[in-house]
Amino acid sequence: MRDSMELYTTMLAKPIHSYRPYWAKRFGVAPILPTTRAEMDVLGWDSCDIILVTGDAYIDHPSFGMALVGRLLEAQGFRVGIIAQPDWQDAKAFKALGKPNLYFGVTAGNMDSMVNRYTADRKIRSDDAYTPDAAANKRPDRAVLVYSQRCREAYSDVPLVIGSFEASLRRIAHYDYWSDKVRRSVLLDSKADILIFGNAERALVELSHRIAKGEKVSEIQDIRGTAFLRKAIPEGWDEIESTKLDRPGTVDKHIDPYEMKMGKADASCATEENGAQANVARSTLPAGTNPIQIIRKVKTDRSNQVVRLPAYEEVAADPVLYAHASRVLHLEANPGNARALVQKHGDREVWLNPPPIPLTTKEMDYVYDLPYARKPHPAYGAAKIPAWEMIRFSVNIMRGCFGGCTFCSITEHEGRIIQSRSEESILKEIEEIRDKVDGFTGVISDLGGPTANMYRIACKSETIEKSCRKLSCVYPGICDNLNTDHSALIHLYRKARAIKGVKKILIGSGLRYDLAVKSPEYVKELVQHHVGGYLKIAPEHSEDHVLSKMMKPGMGAYDEFKAMFEKFSAEAGKKQYLIPYFIAAHPGTTDEDMLNLALWLKKYDFRLDQVQNFTPTPMAMATAMYHSGKNPLRKVTADSEDVPVPKAGNVRKLHKAFIRYHDPANWPMLREALKKMGRADLIGNGKKFLVPAYQPVVSSLIKQSDGSAFKPASKPQAKSASRGKSANMPKAFNNFKNAARPTRSK
């Protein structure tokens, strides 16, 4: 199978493991990166070269950004210190390790701080999965801005580099759900010198070595995957207005390489072949007719083109322009053909270089094979950190996602090109977990990533992959150019479960089931060996026109996968269940759509405890729909397709209530809604009705989903769940929180 990154070997990307190490490499590898001056003294350091500030607790494991970046920079020879979850109200906390020699690196952590701190209903959360004992309020709102300000107060002359999810997804003017307005690029409000977006390794390694050699960070403006401020467009750049660029109108239509012009026939303007064809055409036309000539455009140098997005002031004032800018940004996301982008903010230009070249398999191995301690910092003692507890026995085998789900931030951050580790590297990590991680019982909880089954899957054609501008490889259907061979993943599963001391390999990452059904052998392998009774999948909705706004497959793919799942489970003599996830209040959804979904759930007797209300996250295409009421999957104009958006709080509650139609706390709201919708026929006592006509008697304080206190009456009880419904699920599964992911990708 072709390595998914093979096509990029011809591009100008210096391997991250080929740099000459910085002189401080002589200090060797730290058992764990220092977080105090006392720990620096033990290592013999008088100072740190780079200090990373993060909103998460410090866990020395590659699933946590600050550890991965810290160990990578350490391998390059730099002395790296960590300031984790500092007191953001006092600059003294940012002086804990002294003044860094090269720069501060600031991140909010593995999640956007606003998503981390607030629910989809803008209510403050009572816990934080990335904090010891899940303690709340250990990070500020918009952590990147606050941490950056404190770094400047601590040492005003130290360069400031920002990155990871929060900064990456706010690199241009963006809609902020929590303030309900379009905010400026985070570059301006943080006053950072440079922003690194997407996968940071390649850019960060090059940037660090160049700063170490004495280059001023303000003059380093040629690294892919970076954004910074400029006063004007440099000479030699061909500036293109995005409103002129986005003329084709649809995502699927390729850019026409020909230009149609009216004029007199001129053989000198065509090739010999074209000229001959023109002569034939002229001979059949009436005298005096001027034919249309097809003239091939001169190929332009895209490396010197910059696409101008509408200015911050324009997108803040006009939601249609905001949706247009979002569309253009996503179309310029393929590292093989993306151009630089620029967006004016007042008298300054926010400049975005093209996305980073993804890592090769060898580079991925280099990153994940670094000497991680694989545990939280000892300072946390016996405290439980939920995000760590969730992933401590899991292995990340790849990154990236070509699904392009509009509500998800994975594709925007990690890109559509799948970057896979080698089988040898993955098996080695499993052995390290077996030998080094306390509490290992023989069960690997996951071999996955953003998606469970995209490992080593890539386009069949290098040429097509480099030139493609589609937003998804699997929507509206699986692209004919996508190699859907799952054999490498099947082979990996078999090798992994054969490792001595490993009793079970589970797959916990979200499964792309429309891709899986292309390989029945994979589904059989998965179902019969790697499902622990329940398998998470995410249809997200039942209605096709809603799914089209999500860029998700129709329910036909779900039905096909379900049939395979049940068949292979029966063959293995196992009772196993699918756990479907759905999103409420997604743009494009009406009350009728949610009713239809509730009826679908009722038909299959699903009673779901976990329901996700749509949260508009910065830069997601669904967020552009939410803010503008327009569909950026197509050409956006004032009179283009309108998208219904459930924004009002009572509407969002109703949509969530439809999915939890079985919860007595929701019955009053649903009865009222059904009457208004003219569907009172669905209210009554019996299997054919959606909600009963009676209401349970309020008794002792038994809290329901909305906090109300209800006690089920002695009338017909909600029957025990089957086919994967929540009543039969283990308590741990019902309490599961998707702690280690910023958003659910599949």
C-alpha cells in the first residue's frame, strides 16, 4: 500500500529529525520536563531555552500537546520547561522558571478553553477533565489571550509563539459563540509574534532552530503553517480577491483550465491540434461568423499568489461575507495546492502561509517514539486526571481526517491527509504500555485517532491528491480515487493482539462506518475481536437534508453496517450492541426533523442518555451556517441557499428533548410542541405513541436531565433497554464523557 505521505517527499519539507541538535543537547534527556526551578537545578540547568505555557495539567504522554511538543524540542537539543495551569492573575507565576532564552510557547491546552469551560448552552461546567481531580476554574476564558498577556508582563522582550487548537482555530476573524459576535484574529488580541496552526511539529522545529541561530522572529515569515502580522503585501506577490476566485459555485466542480473568448479566428492563438479543429468548425459555419475559441490559460505560479479574504470589519458587519470567507479558507486547505491568505484588520494584515506539509511515517514514528514518562507529573500525587485515565492504555496510530464533517474541528486543525505511524512503532508502544504503565491489566483501550479506520488510507493518485480541492473524500459519496483497503489495519490488529501480555485490544475511537462497509473483512475482524460489547458510531441524524449540512452519509450506510455488525456478532456467538450518537439543534434542522429522528429512535427502541447539542466552534463550516444562515458548501451570495438555524434557547432544548423522548422530564415540553405541530396523535399511552398522556408524580428529589425532580409512576415503566440501549449499559459507559477530544469527529 502506498504511504499516504509519499507524494510529499518531492516537496520542500526538511525532515524534522535531520536538524543539527542545539548545543544544550549535552544535558541529556530529562526524566520529566521541569516545572520548577528546583527541578531545573537537579538537571543542572541555569535557564530554559523554551518555556511552554499550557492550560492543562502536565502529563508526559504523546496524547497531550505540551508533552509531545516539549519532548520533540528536547530531542532537538533545547532545554524545555513547562508552566502548567498557572495562576493567570499574577505575572509572577510566569516567572517560575526564569526568563526563557528563545521564546515562550503558549497554548490553551488540548481543548479550546471556551469549549472546555462552558456547555453548549453557555453554562459554566463544574469539572475539567484535564485537571487533577477534575477541579474546575483552573484556566481562564480565552486562555491564549490571558496567558500571552501575563507572559508579556513577565518578560516583555521575550518572543511569544502561540499555537494548538484555540489559537489555530482563531487565526482569522472568527465567530465567537460565547459572545455572539465576530472577533478579531487571536494574533492581534494576544499580541503574539507568530502563530503556528495545524500540526505544529515541522514549523516549530524550524522556527526554534532559526531563532536559536539569531534570526529575529519578526523576520521569519516563510515557514508554512504560520500566521503573523504585516503592514502591507510584499513586492512580487500576485494578489487575488476571494470574491473573484470563488466563481465556480460548487465544491465538486473542478476549476476549468480553459478560458472562453469571443473574437476572430486566429490560428496563431491555438496549438496545431486546436487550429485544425477550428478550421473544421469554421468550414461548417455560415460566412462571417466569428467562432468561440478555446484558449489554454498560461499556468500561473501559485506559490506567489495570495488570496485576499474580506476584511475583519467587513465580515463582522456582513454574515454573508463571513460565510464566503469561511468557504474560501476551507477550499485553500490542501497542502498540495493551497495559497497564502491575507485578511486586513484595520491598518494591519493578518497573513497566513499555506498549511504545513504533513509528517511522513518516519517522522510520525520519530515523534511518538520519544522518551515519554507516560504518566502525570509526580507533583499531582494520587490525584485523578480524567483525561489521563481515559487514554492511559490507548495508542494513537494516526492523525488527520478526510471526512470533513462541518461541525468538527479535527479536519480544520489536523488536515485531510492521513498521517500514519508504522506498524513497528505502534507495536513497540503497546509493549511499553505493558511494561511501564501502572495498573495495566492486559487491555488496550484503543488503537485509533480522530477516526478508528482511516489508518494508511489515501488517494490512489498522487497527482489528484495534490490538486484536489474537495472538502471531503467521503461526501456525498466515497470518492472513486480513494483507496478504501483496510488490510493494513487488519494486519495491525492481528499483530497487536498477539503481543505477549495483551489480553484484549478494544477500539474506542469513532468509526467511519460508511468507509468500513467497503471492507467486510475489516468489519468482521473488528466485531469479532475488538468490540467489548458496545461500539460507538455516529449517524448524527436520520434526515438526509440535515445530514447534507453535516456532510455525513445517509442512513443507508448505517443500515448496511448494522446488518454486518449483527451478522458477524452472531457468527461469533456474542451479544453486542451499537451505540449511536446524534446531534441536536444543528444548522439545517427544523422541529419536524427532530420529530422524525425521535420517531426513528422510537422505532428501533433506542433510549439515549448522551445527547450532544450543537456547539458552534471557531472556523467550523457549520459555525458559518449558524452565524450567517447560509450554506458555505456552495457558492455564497445574498440570495443563495438559506439554512434554518435553531438558535433560541427553548428551541435548542426542544430539539434535545426529542432525542430523549423517553425522559419523563421532557414529556411536558414534547406534548406542548406536538400539539403546536399538529401531531397530538403521537400523545397517548401505548407503544405507538411517542410520549404518554400522563405525567409521573413528583416525589423525592430524583433529578432528571433538566434538573427537575420526578419519580416514575406505577403506570407502564420504560422497559429495559435492549439492542444497546442505555438501561443495560455499564454505569461507567453511561457516565462516559468524551474528555480527550475537543470535538467528536465522526
